Amino acid sequence: MAQVSPYLVAVVWALVGLGVGSAVRWASVRLARLEGLEPGNRRWQVYGPPILAAILFGVFGWRLGASPLLLIRSLWVAVLVQVIFFDMEHHLILDRVLLPAAICALVLSLVTPNLGWLPALLTGFGTGLVFLAIAAAGALIFHAEAMGFGDVKFSAFMGLVLGLRPTLVAVLLGVILAGVVALGLVLLRRRHLKDSIAYGPFLAAGALVALFGLGSG
């Protein structure tokens, strides 16, 4: 059987991503209302999820080709896109999203190459514990919320999906990106040093890079 061109997979899967991203936005609007929040209607809020999902699905389709692993990674891409835009808009990462995603991650770790359920579980638990300690230390030392509990739970989800080394890479990239953006906002006088920022989008961006770096392994 002839192998399907990765470029063809990329194009087809990008179109799938466009539909998935639209569904993500539709679901996010309804989830926001369930939380008593009012969804925005700015262009980046409406068109951002489908556009980013289409790009990422296309890139992962090119990277992985037509394979079962592409379906698994695309599921995580959809979750990460939802986290990025919902947290940017509402400064909130939803348990309604994370809990089902975490259960799926643990189940799918059984069939994910080079992962396994026990390393995934240990990494998720350990990462969540570290982030919880950081959040608690920030509250005790600075008497301010250094990190939201949603970020703590999201870090545990990252560990379940990625495993140890990719999670470390994702966290490092997320922290660096958050620091650069925060510094830029301070220099532009759009934020003050004591102002908080949503860490979720930056951690999710780091997770996307780490997920892509896993390749087919």
C-alpha cells in the first residue's frame, strides 16, 4: 500500500482542525455561561481557536502522518487550544475540561508509545505537587497568589500527557515565555510589577512545543 503524502495529511488534517477549533470555541462559550461568565466577541476570541487549531493540526498531521498517534496528539492539541483561549479571556482553567482530559490521558497512556500509565501518573502527581508548593510558597511569602489552583491542576495534566522530560521542557519554555511577555508588558507600561498574569496559556504553549518534539516516539 502506498504511503500517504505527509503534505496531503497536513492539508486534510488542517481542515479537520478548523472544524475542531470551531467546536472548541462553541463549547467554550457554553462552558463560560455555565460558570456565570460572559463570553467575549472580539476577533481573537472568536476566530483564534479555529485558526490556531487548523495550523496545529496541519503541523502535527505533517509530522505524524496518518496514524493512530495523530488522533491522540490532536486530542491534546484541542484541549491545549481551549485552555489557551479560555484562560486568556477569563483567567480560568476549567475543571469541566481538565478532569475528563486527565482521565483520558491516563487511559491513553496505556497505548501511547514510550509513556505508560505509571510514569504518566507519577509525573502528573509530581508536577502537580511541585506547582502546589510554588503556589503555597507565594501565598505565604508574598501574601499574594503566585499561581492559581487551575495552573496547579493543569500542570498535573501536562505530566499525564507528556511524561517527565517533555514536561520539564514544557514548564521551562512556559516560564521563560511568561517572563518575557510580562517584562515586555511592564516596559510598555501596560502592567505593573505586582500585577498577575495568566500562566495557563504560556504553560500550554510550552506543552505544545514539547508535544511536537515527541515526534512519533
